[in-house]
Amino acid sequence: MNYNPSAGEIKTAVAERLSRLFGETPAEATREQMYRAVAKTVTEMLNDKRAGYKEAVAKGKAKQVYYICMEYLLGRSLKTNLENLGLADKYKEALEQMGFSLDELYECEPDAGLGNGGLGRLAACFTDSLASLDYPAFGFSICYEYGLFRQKIVDGLQIELPDNWLPGGDVWLQPRPDRVFTVRMGGRVTETWKDGRCVIGYEDTEDVEAFPYDMMISGGASDSVARLRLWKARATRSFDMSLFSQGQYAKAMEDSGSAEIISKVLYPSDNHLEGKLLRLTQQYFLTSASVQNIIRDHMAVYHRIDNLSDKVAIHINDTHPSLVIPELMRILIDDYFLSWEQAWDITVKTVSYTNHTVLPEALEKWNEDIFRFRLPRIYMIIHEINERFCRDAWEKFPGDWNRIGGMSIISYGQMHMANLAVIGSHSINGVSALHSQILKDTVFKDFYRMYPERFTNVTNGIAHRRWLCYSDKKLAKLLDGTIGPAYRHEPEKLADFKAYSEDAGVIDALRRIKHENKQSFAALLEKKTGVVIDTHSVFDVQIKRLHEYKRQLLNVLDIIGIYLDLKNNPSLDIYPRTYLFGAKAAPGYAFAKRTIQLICMLQKEIEADPRIREKLRVVFLENYCVSMAEALVPAAEISEQISLAGKEASGTGCMKLMMNGALTIGTLDGANVEMRDAVGRDNIYIFGMNAGEVEQLWREGYNSALYYARNDRLKRIVDCLDHGFAGESFADVAAYLLSGQGVADPFMCLADFDSYSRVREAMYRDYLDRDKWTVKSLMNIAGSGFFAADRAVTEYAERIWGLEKFKLN
Ligand code: 26Q
């Protein structure tokens, strides 16, 4: 099919794929079969388009960026691809003629949940923008057989079920048997001298084959198509049929079984380290296959290695792929025989690193012995990198062993991956202005003194076409009709919407759109879960991973306060509210799971009281994921961004909600700070301590009991946890807040409670003047252009990767 087919041509193409794949005609095909046939036509078009683009990039010798990340939280692809290609309307028409609804086919697609949350979704949003802006881009990740677990809630308890996404998700994957690489682990390293050179050999290694599957990511109305390559692990030794025929089934399986485990499942924890050998193996597997692939592609075009950093930028998304640094060194030295100095110069110029967290428990460390045993050659190289670094550091800080010890990659039997990433990259950035500053002031303070020129900030951004144009079509239409459609490719143009803040017609339309979006979400919720919510109540949402630092508990405490007020006086005059929570807890994170249970039990108790239910609803949304966010974000009115200041590196959900006209209640944390600057103080609700005040209180000694004793309302709330809700006591949560193990209330919910509660009430009062509220909502939409991934990716390209756009002429 050509890139601009007519509805008739689409029908013919789809019918042909249906017949080829399933032997069916459109009249007999099921929805699933139709979905696959449609997807097939789209992938073929994208593959074709990509091939043309790739060839042109090679011919034009353009620089390329390789974005390496353990997670890509893509969600669904069909809708975005069709919209980006500008073909959604024509497919809709063609399918209607064949008796199918395109919207229903969208629902057949499972989410590709190959990520935990923010970091993985960021990688997906960036890939979309890279393609849309015509930057030559390649993503690398792992083809997990199971993505992030499916969440089921049974009596308030989270149960994890396997997320088997491939039936249905596999239509987007193209196997590439011509690009298989071998990844070597374990064994012993040998060094022999031959012709005056040290030749590195290996004995008794475990070899794993990295088998690539390619996924094409279309840009919005651009020439370029980005490619995401997902590696699947396979045993190198083929199945030993002789063992099999002797009846030794298990032994025959052993080799293949152990290798395939590597790409079996995504680790389900975010902002928390799991120092497991399998995770290290996954990280090296991704890294080694990707670097080998990059070098191979480079050599195929240039036939020389010394210009690598001119033609290639490798970006490591957090430290998870930081083994790129020693792996690149290994190949340059062992395979291309470069000197250490040459290899190091190329490596540092090629690699750049983004940090996504300052939580100490999330900074990656590996046990040195395990590491050396698993990756002996990589260990040797890191050891040498470290020796040389420590010598340099000694020059800068003579005699200051303590300081150098803190910067060392290897210390006290542990390997510190963030130190490796900083030492081996020419650029290190945080993901919001505040976060980048905190990196320079605390975590990387000494490195900042040593390499000040390496540190920079790129505030995160979101794929605004996906999160606004395609998921909130009514709002997009209103924007098209007022400011014109240019914002779709120049998101900063959203600022033009400010000019309509006094236009009663636009304000009215905006209010109506929000209400219709609320109705659509409520209808979907009822259909899927049977839960009915009042679309005239205010929709107050907190959607993000469950984590203590994100303080879902603070939100719950305040809701309990309102609940107690209503119990005390059921005729209390308050505007009806619906509190919506969506959150997955890491399976091993007991307190996070307990918080989910608290939300669910409170929900249950409120549901049982018809008089209270009219004014106050709590809804825990099971299995929050990308496709649910796409339905919920357009319906949200209040966005909860209430992390303890200094802890949330950026947050990106906040940006999606803002762009869809929700008003934020938040602390001065992460990107909230820049959101306040973008919308002005009148259009955002800031409360609580700032990062400096948190630090100070922490240093002085935080005592949660003081806040409890001073505030009667807070005291009543915490006390009522003992008795609990719906028959379940939460005395342990009260204890966590007041006595705790170690520090009570480590994320200072009680310290910020009063301010939160007051600001939230002020917010509800403002909501009553719906015109004024809607103007604020308009100002949020108008101020959100900065938070588009197009802007973020342009900054990376220009300031970090030295990358230029490459268009077909
Ligand atoms: C590490 C080692 C072993 C197992 C798992 C992990 C691991 C996995 C995922 C550690 C961290 C993550 C994910 C972190 C993450 O999503 N961070 C978020 O990144 C967003 C994008 O920059 C920010 O907006 C959020 O503030 C940040 O929390």
C-alpha cells in the first residue's frame, strides 16, 4: 500500500491480510482477527517507510542517537500510529464499510507494559518526539515476555497476575534473524601476548544469543520512523536431540531454559533497588547486544572506528544500562585494538547519562564478588577505569581520601553504578530544574566540583500528540478552532490559548468538554467494573506508582478527615467529590500494599453509607496502566502532586493532567516548580514545605508527634486508624506515623498535613465559581506547551547529543 491510501485501497489491503493470516473474509472475521489484519497493514507501511529513511540516513552520513533503556512503557500502538500517519479517518471509513468500528478495534489491543512508570513512559514519549521531529533515532530495550504485572484487588489486597501481552502485542514485532549477537557471561578471562599485543580470550563462558524484534514508531506527520529494537534471550546451543531421545528431557532443556529466563519478565519495582543476579544479567544482556549492534552498524557505513563519537550518540536512561561504558571500552580495546586513552576518549564523548532519582535506596549498587564472577572482563575494565579516575581525583583533591572514597566506583565491596555513569559520560542531567540542582548540591556534589561542565538539566516532557491531540479529541478540536492546528507540531503555540481567557463562548465550551470527558470515563468505569460515579462531583485524581515518598497516605488522611466530618454531621454542606486512585505497588513493598488496602477499606466503608456516599466517594482503580490513563486524564479536574519536596525527580503525570486542563495541588517538588512558573501562582495550588525546609527540619530532628499533639483534627484522624474501616484495623499505619521503626513518619505527612488540608479546602471553594475555575483550567492548558516532549527532545539533541534533523528531500 502507498503512504496515502484511499479508503478503497485500505479495504483491499485489509481483506488481503485477513485472507492470508486467517483464511477469513471481512464478513466472517472476528474483531481480534480484524485488529490483527489492520495492524499488519500498518506495520508493513511503517517498515517500508523506515527502510527508505534508514537508507537515506546512511547515505547522508547523519549522526544518530541510540537511546538505551531497560523499560519502554509503550501502551497501545494502533491508534497513535494511525493518527500519526494521518490515516485514522480513512481507516475508520474503510472499516465502517466492512462492518467494524475502529474504536472497538483499538480496544482489542493489549497494552505493551514493558515498564514500571515514569522512566519507561518517558522513553516511549521521547521516541515519539524523535520520530516526529525527524531526528535519526534508535531505541534499545528487552523484549520481556511478561511486562509489568496485571493488578487484581481482592478484599483490598493486591494480587499480581502475569501480564501476557504478546498474544495481540506481537503484531508490532518484526523478528530480525539477520541481526543476532552473542552475549558472553561468567567463565574466565585469559590474556596471551601475540605479535606484541595482549589478546583476550575466554574459557567456560555461558553464551546467550540476543535475538532482536523490531518495532517501528511513527512520527506525527514526519518523514522519519524511529525503530525500537527489543532483545529476546535464546540459548546458543541448540536443543540436544540426542539427550532428548535418550529420555533425558530435563537435561536437554537445561541449556535453553536457563538462557531464556533472562528476557522472561520485567522487574516490577521502581525507585527501589533489587540487587539480584538476574537483574544484573538482564542489564548486561541489553547493554552488550546493543553496543555490539551499534558498532556493527557504524562499521558497515564508515569502515572506521575512530569517528564513532562524531556519528553516534549513546544515551543511557538512568544507570540501568551503565555497563554500556565498560562494554564499549571492551570492544574498542579487545576487538579494535585501540589504546586505553583512545578508547576512553571515544567512550566519554559518545555516552551521556540521565539521572532519575535521588532516593538513596534507588541508587544502583552491586556486590563486587558477584559482579566479578558474573562479568569478569567487564569487572577488569571497570577496575582500571576506577584506578585511573582515583588518580585524577587525587590531583584535584590531594589527600582527601574520604571524598575520593565517595566518588570511587568500587568501595567497601560494592560497585556504585551512578559513579561509573558520571565518570564515563560527557553529559549528566537531571529531569527538572530542582532535581538537577539537588544533584549538583548533594548526590554528585564532588563530581560537580571536578567536572562542572558535564552537568546540565533537561526538564522532562510528554508526547503531547498522544496525551492531548489523540486522547482528548474534543479539546484538540476546540484548540484547532481557536488557536489553529499549528500547536500539534509547535506545542509552544498552546500559549496562544491565553488570549481566550475572557471569551465566554470558549470558557463555556471548555467546561462542557470536561463534563463530557467525565461522562465518558464514568461510562467506561461502569462498563468495566460496575462502579457508578457522580459526574457532577469534582474528579480529584492521584495516579502514579504507590510509594511512600509520593504520599498517597497524606491524601487518604485528609479524606478520612472529611469522612469524619460527614459522619459527625451528614447534612454538612460540602460540594460532592470523587477521589480516584490508580496505583500499583511493587510486589515486595509491604507498606505500599498496606496503603492500597487502606484506600480500599475506606472506599468499602463509605459505600455502605448512602448519605455520605452522595458527597464523598473513594474509588481505587484496579490495574492502572497507560490505556486507563488515556481515558482518565481528560476527565480529571484536580491533579494530586503531593510528594515530599526534594524526592520526586520530576513527575510526568502532572504534565499530562495539566495539559488536559486539570488544576494541580502540589508541593514545590520536581516539575511542579516549573509548572508554577509557567501558569502563575493563581492557577496552581501550592502547599507544604519546600525542599530546603524539609532538609532543615530533617537536620533539626523531625518529630511527628508534635504535629499530632498540636492539631485536634489530625489527632482524630490518626486515632481513628486504630479502629480502622470496614472491619480492618490500621493501627500499624498509625504506629508508622507516630512511633515507626526507626524514624516515625519518614516522609513527613503530618508536618505537611495542615497546609495540605487548608489549601485543598480553598481549592474546593474556588471550584464553586465554575467560570473562574474554567479560566484557570484554560490557563493551565495554555501554559503546558513547555512540557511537551518535542521541546525536551530538541534540548537533548542540541545540547547533549549534537544531533541534527534529517529530512528526506
Ligand atoms: C533498579 C534496579 C533493580 C530493579 C529495578 C530498578 C529500577 C527500575 C525502575 C529502578 C528505578 C526504576 C524507575 C524509576 C522511575 O520511573 N523514575 C521516575 O522517572 C520519571 C522520568 O524521569 C520521573 O518523572 C519521576 O520523578 C521518577 O520517579
